Amino acid sequence: MQASEGQDVGVGPIAQALDKREFDEVFFITDYETAHVKPYINWIKKRTPTPHKLFHRQLSSPTHFGEIYEAAASVCQKALDQYDDQTELTFHLSPGTPAMAAVWIILAKTRFPAELIESSIKHGVQTASVPFDISAEFLPTLLHKPDAQLRSLSEEKPTESANFGDIIYRSQAIARVVEKARRAALRNISVLFEGESGTGKELFARAIHQHSPRKGKPFIAVNCGAIHPNLAESELFGHKKGTFANAYTDRAGHFEEANGGTIFLDEIGELSKDIQVKILRVLQEGEVVRLGESKPRKVDVRIVAATNRNLIEEVSEGRFREDLFYRLAVAYLKLPPLREREGDMGFLIDHSLELINQENETQPGYKHKNVSSGARNLILNHHWPGNIRELQNTLRRAMVWTDGETLTRQDIEEALLPAFKKQDDGILNRPLDAEFSLPALIDEVAKHYLNRALKKSNTKKEAAELVGLPSPQTFTNWAKKHGVAMNKKRK
């Protein structure tokens, strides 16, 4: 700038680079007002015929890494959009602040591969030698904390202070469950939640604890499905030193740790019937016996349990104790899957995006995301077998893959996980209750496949072959028996 004003200070790093090297075009990025920069640009134009473009990017500080990154990345993208992906970029490190030089190095080694140059009076213009691969060594360290946070968030564990206000809903289906849970929270009774994976059972359990007289006391969450069967008794009820290998000290179990507070037994249906008996004793007697001891210890614990199984069916099949079921289900609450929460999806999309933007706003170069109308329609019409957890993790995956500010339909499609193929459609696993009827079930299956065969064939002979029946007459007999209408002209 001083040289452009006629002062004898040398030409400066930018003019020096333009004097010594050839470029197809030069992009200048400045935070100064146009009137302040114009004399310098006119001076440069007289020195070199190289075309140039001037970009104004406002910075709150010349050392604000986030703003510098955004400004530099946007100009680089414009250069590539103007030409093509084969464009060779060069970044000049000498002008600007050290923070600006650091951002150019990061961009050159990661998002926009480029040659790095520097200028000095003593050495002239030369390629800057970076002594290590930043993309391999620096960025993993830089992103270590955000990645750990992302892994933690993917587990969808509610915060310790989760309450009913953290439950996002508009549908009446959830509103009724929330109201019942609020009422149950005030009473010192056991609560049993049933619902598919990802429907928010632990969030409800923590909210009940926070709104109960036990607030401020321990809340112990136990994933029963993750405990090895051989260790379940020790984990839940504790053990005495020397009871088994590696039992080096006396240890209190989860029930003792939760004394005075609440224990949340997630996936309780995974526990063996031997352990179920011991839990029943806690409910009946208010005491536990550590493994290797005979003397009971008093505990005052509220049990909130959850399962993705149908415990009534489990009881009828003999896999879960009936007496424990009724002791747990003093307050029985069934959480509906996301596909049955009419009116909640749009609300949950917006809330999830807001949450994800907040989670990632401190990451280098992160841009707040929104969704296109096409992406939103895809989300609204997806089945979401993993419920809220699957929805939020899909959006997180799309965020990782996408540099832009808008998640497109393609971004969401690529972020969706393949659906699990079930072994059957539920026909073989229906509960044997008062409503079950084997003749009705057989009739349902027969109608389904007879109608499909009729639609796919032109003759009764072809239809019979499709469903494995020996003759057209046999097919006709089956159709009459099960009330399947046939076209009289069909032969």
C-alpha cells in the first residue's frame, strides 16, 4: 500500500509475486473499503496485465479464524466454479496476518489443494515448504474433540438434567404419554415403558426422575442387554471380595449405587429369569444380597424399566416372570413409533437441524445447514424404523458428507442406511392371546397369495402353478373356500 502511494519501501509481497510469476488471474480479498483499496489496485494494474478480481469480505477481527476460513473458502470456490476442477490454485502466505497464513495452509492441504508461495526482500518469491502433511497429522487432532462429541451424540443419551420440556412433540399420541408420565413422576411407583428402539425411553425415564421427589438423588441407567449373563448378578447387586476371579475388592451393585434415587433398567426383557427373581425381591422386600454374601442390605430405589419387546407376549411364552411384570407395570406407558406420531415429523426435522447446528458450530469451517424441499419430502415419507435416533443420526451423516449450507434430497438418500430385511412379516410371531385364530390367519395368507396369482397370470392354470397347486380345478376350489372373486371368463 505504501509503495502505491509513492513511498520508497519496496514493492511488497503481492507485487513481487506478480513481477516474478505468471498467473491467469489474480483474486484479491480485502476487508478495507473500496476507496481505500482503489489506489493500490490501480497501481497494480499499471505494473502487470494479469486480470484480477476484488472481493470484499468483512471481518470482525484479522485473527478470527472462523471468519477468515469462510472468506477464503468462498473465494476459492468461486474460482473453481468460474473455471473447472482442473484449475491450479496458488495461495500467497506473506500478505495478511499469521492467522490468515494458517488458514491458507489448511485449505491448501485439505479442501482446495494448492501451491503455497511466500515473498521476502532477501529470498524473493519461492514455494513454501510445509514440513508435514496437515491433512494427515493436524486435522485429525483438530477434529478429535468434535468427532468424540459426534460419537457420543450418535448414542442419543439424554443429558443428566433432561426433563419433560426436552421432549419435542405436537401430536396427541405423545401428549397423552407425557401427561401420564408427569402424573407417575410424583408417585413413588414403578414405571414400565414399552416402545421400539429410538423412541426416547431413557429421555422419559430421566424426565420422571427430575420431576419426582427423588430429584437430586442418584439416577443410575443400566443397559441390561449389554451385561454379560455371567456378570449380571454382580453388576446389579454387587459382590464380595474373592467371590470369583478378578473380584479383588468388595463392590456395590447398581441398586446400591441408586439408593435413595432411581434406577433405569433399559431392555429389562434381556435379563434371565434368575435375575428377574432377584429384582422381584428388591421390589417386594426393599433389599439386595451381594454375590458371595448372605446378609441382605436395605435399599430405597425406584425402578423405571424399559423394553423394545412385547412383555405381555414374553410372559405368555414363559420368557418373563408374570409376577415381576405386574410389579413393574404399576404405571405402564407405551411410546408410539415415529411413523405413528402424526404432525410431529416437521417439528422434529427443524428441532434436529437446530440441535445439530449447535453441536457443530465450533468446528472449523462449519456452515449451518438447512434442508431443501425435496430432502424434507423424502424425510417426511420415510418409514424411520429406528425412530428419532435414526432420524437425527441420518441428518448428522448428511452433515458430515455435505460442505454446502443446504442438504439436498441426494444428500439424505446417501445418508440413509439400508433397511433391515425381516425374516417374516409377523405371521410366525403373533401373540397367542384371546384374539388369535389359526383359521383366520390361514385364510388371510391364502387370500393374499391367491389374489396375487390372479393378477400376475392370464389363465387359472398359470395361477395354480404360481402358488404350487396341482390343477386349475384345485385353484378354483381354494378361491371359493377363501372367498376370492374370479373373473368368469378366465380359463
